[in-house]
Amino acid sequence: MKVCTQNFGKGAQKIDVYKKLGGYANTQKILFGLSSFEVIDLVQRSGLRGRGGAGFPTGMKWSFVPRGGKPVYIAVNADEGEPGTFKDHFLMREDPHKLIEGLIIAGWALGARNAYIYVRGEFLPAIESLTSAIREAYAANLLGKNICGTKYSLDITVHRGAGAYVCGEETALINSLEGQKGQPRLKPPFPAVNGAWNMPTCVNNVETIMALPWILENGAEAYAALGTPKAGGTKVFCVSGDVKRRGVFEARLGIPLMELLESEEYCGGVVGNLKGCIPGGSSTQVLTPEECKKANLDYESLAAMGTMFGSGAVMPFNDTHGIVEMLNTLGKFYSHESCGQCTPCREGTGYAKRIITGIAKGRGHDGDIELLESISNGFTGTTICPLAAALGAPIQSYLQKFRSEFEDAILKKPNHAEARLTDDYRPEGWWE
Ligand SMILES: Cc1cc2nc3c(=O)[nH]c(=O)nc-3n(C[C@H](O)[C@H](O)[C@H](O)COP(=O)(O)O)c2cc1C
Ligand code: SF4
């Protein structure tokens, strides 16, 4: 069953095609006959959980938004900066009207008159697709004043981000939207109560919003039935790495990982010998081949295995890849993306990166593994946002599950002479 991707490849970027495929019909027929509280109740009963990574129940988040006073804003999180994640880009490019229709539903439920789509600035094809669809929707009186002859009005603005990963964090996104530095804010207050311009602001992922037209058309129970007992619906997975077919695949929540990787309907099989898999984006804990065989792709199953469902970015890799080099890439990414507000993140991610780079270049030292463990332990609960912990989780799981590769890299070539010439040189025992 396809909820978000059923119009892929059908030319649904054009409003007449989207309408022929059934688009906007139920919004016009059903939505405005329901009260906003009935729509929130529908979404709560559907079991829809946020698809941006944290998996927070969408209807519950909406119920926190105060009503009847200040203006309410919706911000669609289309920043999509997590390495391995590319589903939202395709969703917006292929079916922009479904996002617009989802926003009309969310806007009506939340009493919002303004919605912002905060999109990664480099996503030019998606931005073109979105802006032209928004223009068509205004012309068809599906946006703007008195939508479909009702008293409800909604404006959508596309806001291009400048490509900082941290701006995908909801409060940094809000700062950036306001024209301030893209740095996360302390929570509470949560955006649903105090967000953009100090007004209640609901931040939701693209895929979350795009599930709404299907829920309105088919009902909460039908959506809930597609998923697991604790989370409704399907999931759009983006698979990269060592499989025959990489790309965007929509499947039921809870699908076994190996079915996604091996079935002809999806990835068509692993290339080479499976060495491990990152199940939900680069910040999630890695799985060993034995764990891959037992893993089901849903929030609870992956949490029970000590990892996370995340954004649905599945990255299987074979035994041609070195774990130290993989972690080195992540260390470079996360330390570069730190916004610098919190010491454990600003300093710690840089330290961790330098140690990992040293190990990768054959300049590792005894004690480096323990030092990495200790630094990454210090990331959790000590920072404003979870960016540092997003490096801590892979560090700890890679060290735990593939420790011998780090030990070998340290033992094999301790090239101290070379180390003295580089900026990652540290005197013996400097951390003691
Ligand atoms: C460093 C960082 C980056 C994030 N990047 C994104 C992103 O690109 N897209 C996204 O939807 N959520 C991202 N999130 C999660 C958002 O903060 C937020 O939870 C999400 O947009 C809420 O939408 P949802 O409830 O529909 O999932 C990120 C979080 C962090 C800490
Ligand atoms: S954890 Fe890192 S990215 Fe997040 S607010 Fe602190 S310094 Fe910035």
C-alpha cells in the first residue's frame, strides 16, 4: 500500500493530473465539514507519528497548540540534512500538491493562516516543483483567501535554507526562518506553545504532512491498520549503500529489514557480504549482520535493539568498507556542523574527530578507544540539542560492535614520527 508515493512518476506536479488522480477532492468534500478538533482527533486515532526522526505522535503535538488567541504558524521541515536521508526531496519533487493538500488539512486543524516550507536551499528541482504547484493552487482558489468558497484562508511561503544540518533541528529552523542565526533554542518553551515570532508553531516533517490526505480519505482506522499496534501507516525509506537497487521505497511500518533489502519489490538483494547496516540515518546505532536478520523497521523494535528508527535512511554496507573510515567520515561531518553554543559539542565533537582521524591515518595511541568512549559519554544530556549525541551514538556502537577494527588500526601502524608533523598529534598520555 502506498500512502505518500502513489503518484510518483505520474506527472502529478501538474494540478490537473493531481486532481485526476483524486487529489483535492476529499479536502473539498470532507475537510470543511469537520471541526478542527475532529481533524485532530482523526490524526490522533490514526497513530501517525512524526517522520522527521523523533517519532512524536502528530495528533498529540497538535493538541498542545493553544487556540483562540495568538496566530498559529506551521513550519514544514524540509531541510533534510541527515546523511543518508533523501526521501523528502523526492516527495516534494514528485508530488508537491500532496504536500499542499496536507498543509490545508493541518492548517484547518490548527487554525493556522500561514504555513512556511523550510526547504534545503540546494534542492532546486524540488523548489521549482513546489513553487509552481503553489502558484497553481492559488490560481485554483485552493490557497489564499476563502479557500474553496469557505471562510478559511491559508498562505504558504517557501523559505530556502542555506544548507546547515543543524537548521533541521526545529528551534534552529525557527531561528533561521526569523532571519536569526540558525542555532537551536533551549526547550521548554516548546515551539507548539512558543515558536516563530513567539507564536505557537507546529513543526512537522514533509512526509508527516503528506500522509494527511490519505488519512482524510480513508479514515484513521485504515491508516492505523497499515502499521504496527503502536504506530500507524507506511514509511518512506531511503536506501543507499550496498544493495542492487538504491532509492526511495514506501513499505509498511514494521517490515523486516532483510525483506526491504532482499525482496525484488524493493532493493533486490545485498551486494557482497553484508557486514552491517545503519538503520535510520547516520546518527543511529549500527546493526551487525546477526542483528539485521532480527530487525523489524519500526520505532519499538529498533529501540528494543538499542538503536533508532530515525528518518528511515537505511544504509547497508558490505565487507569492503572499513569501520574506522566510516566513523571518520561521520566525525568530520558532525564536528563541522556543530553550531558552537555548547562546550561538549563544540569542543567534544572536534576532539573525537581528531582522535578518529588519527586512528584512521595510522597514528592511533593506546587509550584512544577509551578516550573516545569517555568523550562520547559526555554528549548526552549536556547540550541544548542532540547534535553531539548524534555523533555519540555511532561512536559508541561502532566501538562496541566492531572494536577489533579500531584495535587493529591502532596496533598496526603507530606512526608517531608522522603524528608529530600533523595537527592531530597529541603527546603520550595528554588526556590523563
Ligand atoms: C540536528 C538535527 C537535525 C534535524 N534535521 C531534521 C530534518 O532535516 N528534517 C526533519 O523533519 N526533522 C529534523 N530533525 C527533527 C526536528 O527537530 C523535529 O523533531 C521534526 O521536524 C518534527 O517533525 P515530525 O514530528 O513531523 O517528525 C532534526 C533534529 C536534529 C536534532
Ligand atoms: S549540541 Fe551542538 S549543535 Fe546543538 S546547540 Fe549545542 S553546540 Fe549547537
